[in-house]
Amino acid sequence: MMKELIQNMPDLLNLNEKVICVTGGNGFVGKKLIEELLKSGCHLRVLTRKKNVKFPDGVKIFIGDLIDPNISLTNFLEGCDVLFHCAGEINNEAQMYLLHINGTEKLINSIHNEFFRSKKMVHWIQLSSCGAYGPPQGNPEIRRVITESSNTSPINEYEKTKTKSDELVIASSANKFTYTILRPSNIIGASMTNKSIRSLLRLVNSGYFFFIGKKDAIATYIHVDDVVNALLLIAKNKKSENEIFNLSNDCTWEALLLEIAKLLNVKLLQFRIPYGLIRIPLYILNLIFGNFIHIPQISTLAFRTTYLTNKIETYLDFKFTKPMPNSIDDLI
């Protein structure tokens, strides 16, 4: 279905015979992206740090770690038309700066060298995150509407380093390569490894879940199929060049949780606790036990942040194929 949508869109570039380079090809998004790229007839290269990972036939594998200060990217990027930079570290904070910033700088330097060698303008497509905009400041229940022109305000190491990576790409692109920054919200899909959403599913399934905060709190998720759909569309549409696009399929937490409960055939507890009543006890628990056990980020269930997607829908005629909350069934 995704391939048909892309093929039917007018005035798109053809990826057939193009040299496409992908970092992070062994990741959650990267694997799906590679599956779809192979259908385009491109010459596909993947940079991976793992020597024993299996990739489909038709993928040329380059072994290398962007954290390695001595890595050479010359052969990987030679003749490159489109670079998908999907490599990311979500667990090990000590490696986030090394990968997201130092690794991006290595790619930039190599892209510059390739430009001076071949005079070819590579299109750099950066898989970023809506985390660049950070959480609401002060009251978590404040209503926010985020667009691509909203100020960035990352707070944790992942958000800060990913945002800095975006800034490096934008600042270094002038007259040497074009770029597109795609900032999805929380990505879901059947093969995802995100522990927080799995924990939420278990909690609902236990029959002890109750609502927290105001009724119109917003769940910000996007299905991996739609993320890959957007990445492919960006690669094929020159209108995407030198732009930032947000991508999220927002719905209310109430709608999402009711859909989860229906799929699991359980009932939610019929009461709602104001966020203010639960915030202080959780804060104290986190101070005392935070180094020993995982205290859930309950505040996200109270957020009322909306990520507008008008820009990608208007500029690129992007259409969602996996609407929320229905697409949560992929995880159940």
C-alpha cells in the first residue's frame, strides 16, 4: 500500500538506479525503510557497526561505527545521491553525544569531501524527533500547539544531542548538500522495542488503570509505516529540500486507552485523578527510589501538546495510512 501511494503521486523523482546510503539500517525504522527502498530499484548501501547482522539481498553492507574516531566513510558515500541518517542511541546516555554529534560531524565532513570530489549535491534526510521541542514548561497540562517554527527546548540528553545534530546539518549544508529534517513523535509498530508503551499495555491489561489529569490530554504517536512513507516521499520530492517537517498522528489519551482496553477485552477503572494530586508523591518516590527502580513518567498522560502536520501534508501531499488510535492494534 505504501509503495502504491508513493508511485501514484505526481512530479516525484525516481529513485531507480540512484545510490542511496542509510545509517541506522538495523534499527526499528531503518529496517522498514530498507524493505521499502529495495522495491525502488536503487543501489542501496547500509552502514552498520554489527558484523553478523543479516540484511536482505540487494543491500551492500559497510561495517563501521560512527562513534569510532578513525572510521572512514569515503567508500560508503562515494557517488551518493541520498543519505538517510537514521542512526540513533536511545538507551546509553554516554554514547548519545558521540553518535548524534560527533558521528554527524564525521558524516558532514565526508559529504563535503564527496562534494568537492564529484561536485554532486547529496540530499541528506535526517531522522530526528519532536523531542527537540521539549515538554511543556511549568504546568504539564498547559495546552501547546507545536509547528516547525516553534522554538526548540530539549531537556534530556537524547533530545539535546539530536537537536544539536539537526543544527549541525542545517548549518553545514550551504551550497554543499541539501537537507530535510523529519521530526516524528513517538514511533510505534509491531517490532518496536519501546518499553514505556509496552508497560502501558500491561498496566491497562491488569485492570487497574485509571485516568490522570484533564480529559482532553493528547497522546502523540505515529506508526512506523507512516514514518517510512514520509521518508520515501521526502527523498522523491524536491519541495522537501532544506525544510523541517513534523510528523505525528495525535489523538486523545482517552480515545487511545479505550481502544487498548477494547482490544485487550478489559475495562478501565471509571475514575480520574487530577494530575496535581499524584505529581508530588511521584516526585518524592523518584527522589528516593529513582536510582534503583523505574518510576513511570506519569506526566506524559497529562500533556496537552499537539504537533501540527499541516506543513508536510501541504508541501508534499503526505497522507496518513495508519491513523491513531486504531493502529495501536499492531502492538496487541
